[in-house]
Amino acid sequence: MSRINRRRFLSSSAAAIGAGAAAASASAKAPEILVRRPHPCVVSSANGYPHCTSKAMEGIIAGKPVVDAVVEGVTLVENDPKDMSVGYGGLPNEEGVVQLDASVMDGVSCLSGAVGCIENIKNPAKVALHVMRYTDHCLIVGEGAKRFAKAHGFKEENLLTERARKAWLRWKASLSERDDWFPKDTGRADPDLEKVKGTYGTINCNGVNSEGDVAGVTTTSGLSWKIPGRVGDSPIIGAGLYVDGDHGAAGSTGRGEANIISCGSFSVVEAIRKGMHPKDACVYAARNIVRLTRAKHLVRKDGKPNFNVKFYAVDKKGRHGGAAIWSGGKYAAFDADGNRRIDFAYALER
Ligand code: ASP
């Protein structure tokens, strides 16, 4: 695993700032270009720490397009069978089939690409990048997405790990006592499944380089045990991801349906565009979901949402933030202070 060392990161961003200053002094008559360049910065959901954020930063420092750097970062998590919310090893739908969603968006070209409900392809974020680069479309789903990926050389493979299959079977067999499926309960819990939580999980990663180029990616196996064909927020531009090349990038994890209804990531970036710090913009989007959550099955007795949604954002200046509906938890960030996890801001205190 390649890791980026903090000293190399700092000297590289300092060099970028130095280069900006040198260019500025060469044309002293144009004071408007005496602008401090942003520090490169990457944010992701907590499951991106430390490897995804490190890989993405390494790509940015190496001068790769930010959109490629963030996709390389999340690819590590898609390939990791231990992360059961993304790519290979992700939890399946109610029929035991792994269906993946992903999107990318690039602030430089102002283009996006996405796939929904793709099966048997391990790296949907890379397929989304191909949709962005090699088609005039924004979203390809299901069988068509798989055929598109295969046409571009992606291998078809089984994504259902033994652990994910066992977790699905446990869920299926304990759904009801009035069906013909018996739980395989030997009296002892399966230690392999002890930490399998199920339901939600995704990775979002957004980055900015020293030029102020911004991009983001979101990739997921979606809601576990979902109805086959269900598409979450992750491949929906404006919901699970949004990038405005002039202002910033934001993405989200958590209950996708709430995020689709509120255009969550779009509202974060719009708030940044209107002048908010990325952290406040994320709180704003989380509060918006609280405001728009009314259906009985989605609220607790006190009227507050019975689920969580989390936002992650960077702006063109190299500032970042993360916020959730409910207090607690952390997001990952790699900036001038290093690769680390940071407490979320929040809309509601637990
Ligand atoms: N947002 C994802 C979805 O609804 C799940 C998650 O992030 O936990 O598909």
C-alpha cells in the first residue's frame, strides 16, 4: 500500500504556494493574482481512513486530475472484502444479489458519470468514470451498465463473499416464524457475523488540489436487503454527490431516500456557493433533512428523524467540513495538518 508522508505533502503544497507567489511577483501590476493557492485537501466518510484519503492525496500531489485521484482512493475500499458496504464483499439485496451504485463528478469539465444496480463488477466508481469520459450520458443502470463495463474491459466476477452470504441468510431466515426458512441457529452466534451491522454504509470522497480543482466520488452496495432494482442516492447527482467547479464538492452517506428528497449534496454546494464554510453548509443540509422528515415511519415519538445522514465537503479554497443529522461519529480528512479523523458537526444532539 503506498502511503503519503506528511513532510512530502507539506513541502509539495508549500512549493505550489511558492510557485503562485513567484508568478504573482513577476507581474506586480496585477495585484489580483496575488492569491494564496489552496492547500490540497481530501475528505471522506470514516471508512476511507487511512487508506482512501492517503491514496487520493498521493494522486493529487502527483498531479493527477482530482477526479482520478479520488476514484483511486475509493477503489481500495471497493476491493476490500472487510468493508461490507462497498464493492466486493458488500451486503446483497433481498435476493442475495450484490447490486452496486456509484457516481463521479468533475469540477474542471463540469461532467458527471454514474452507474446504478450494476452486478458482478467490482469497481463501479471506475465504471462511472468511464460513463463520464466515454459516453454522452450521466447514468447507466442494471444489465446495460454491466454490458457497458464489459465492453470497456472490466471483468465479470462474483462479489458475494462467504461472510456477506451468511449475513444475508441469517437475515432471510429470521424474517418471520411463519415461513419455511429456519435460522441455522446452533445455540452459538457465528463469530464471523458478530460485527456485521447491515442496513447502511457507503464511501464518499471529495478532493481539491492546489489549483482549486475539485471533484468527488460516491460508491456503495447501498441499503442491505433492499428490493432488487432499488437505486439509492449514491449514483444520483445532486443527492449522493455534487460538484460545482467554481465553488466546491460534497457527498453523502446514510439514508439515501432522505437525501434524494432533499437534494442533499446539491444543497451543501449551493450553500458553499452562497458563502458558507463547508462545515456550516453540511449542517445546513442536515437541518434541511430534519425539516423535511414528516412521514410517520421515519420519525421518533418526539418528531425527530429515526435515521442518520452524513455530509462531507471541500471548497475551492481548500477548506473542508463534515456534518451529520445526529451528533457523534467522525469523518476522515487529509489536509495540511495530516491524515486524520475529525468529529462531525451536527444538526441534533443525541
Ligand atoms: N446512501 C446509501 C444508500 O442509501 C447507503 C449509505 O450510505 O449507508 O444507498
